Amino acid sequence: IEVARELKIAKSYLSMIENGIKPVSVELRNRLLKQYGYSPASFKNFRTEDKRAGNIPTRSKLDLLLRRINEEQVEDVFRFVLQKVSTANESTGVGT
């Protein structure tokens, strides 16, 4: 609530940005970075091997990425993960 108030944006809009539902402009991204104590000059995409990328939970990164792809691509990801889980279960004897 405080960040939204400081940036003069609706808290619902900030929530949608944080959850990857709404895109963020470069200008607003830089204001957000400053508000959270980061330098816009040091900003790097979370998908790179930047040290800060490790601070973002993998589930959050995956959730953001899944929202950016179409339903067919989501199904491809699902099948891939299902295959990985099945292979892991077979090698450990889980589910047999």
C-alpha cells in the first residue's frame, strides 16, 4: 500500500504488475526499483544469471513465464514436467 501510494498508482495495479498480469513501462520500472532500494542502472532481467536472480523463487519465475505463453505452449511445458516426474518416480520406485 505504501509503495503504491508513493508511486501514485493504484494498489491493485501494483499487484497486477507484481503478479505479471500487467506489463510495466521502463519509467515505472525504474521508479519501482528506486522505491525498493535498487539502482535502475544495475537492473538485469531475472532470467539471466545475475546474482539477484537467485533471490526470486523459481516457482514465481515459472508462474510469470507461464502467463506469457499461449495455452498450447503451457500444455507442452506440462507434458515435459509430467515426463520428468514420471522418470524421477521410476528411478526411485515411487508410485510403483
